[in-house]
Amino acid sequence: MRDLANHIEVRRAISPAAAIADNTAAVSQIIDRAGFDMLVFAILIGALADADATFAVTVDHGDEADLSDAAAVDASNLTGTTASASFNFGDDDKVRKIGYVGSKRYVRLTVTPSNNAGNAFISAVAILSDARYAPTLAQSA
């Protein structure tokens, strides 16, 4: 079968919102991996107005629902690298991805701008797959 829709769940990570006009980090929702073995974040990049801004991507994980035990994810628990998921002012209207293969239940993505004085439009989704129970939900939070 070529059905992907019933084998993934897509969740909001960083909501589309007003442009980031300074160096304030965009921090995702905490993604609960319960019931899923695979997770990838897709970072959606819109217009980036500042001519020298850079955007660093990091991923944290932990076992507490509020991520009070958050720790940076080691590179061995990522598919792709934080460097390849990061971007700069010349990457308007592109998409980056970074996968998580660690064993922690809760995961969070952060995109941190540097030298950003212009408008930067950024959002992200978390795509979960390899569900223990299928089909997955039609809609998620």
C-alpha cells in the first residue's frame, strides 16, 4: 500500500505567527512521542528580511512532561545535524528537517536567531511515525 496518511501523525511544533524581528528564540511545543517510534521536525522558512541573520537549530529531550529535565540531544540521537538544519538570511522559502532517534519520551526544537533585526517568518511541524497502533488520528494538536 502507498498510504502514508494513516501511518503518520503531524503535530504543531512552532505555530505560524508574526515575524521574529529580533534575536528571540522560537521554541516549539513539547512533543510527546508516546505511541510512536519515529520523529522528524520540518522547519518551514518564509521570508527572511535581514541581510546577515543566522538561525541556529537545537533539539532537547527528556523524560518529564514539562521538560524540566531537558538536555541537549547528542548528535548520535539525531538524523541529520543541527548544522544542516540551521539556516541563514539567504534561505528564504526553504524547508529544513532534523530527525530524533533517541529514547526519551519528550522532545523540543528551538530556532535561535543571531544578528536578526528584520522580519523572519518561521514555523515548524513535528511528524511522528511508526505508530504502535494504527491508523493514526486524522487530526492532532
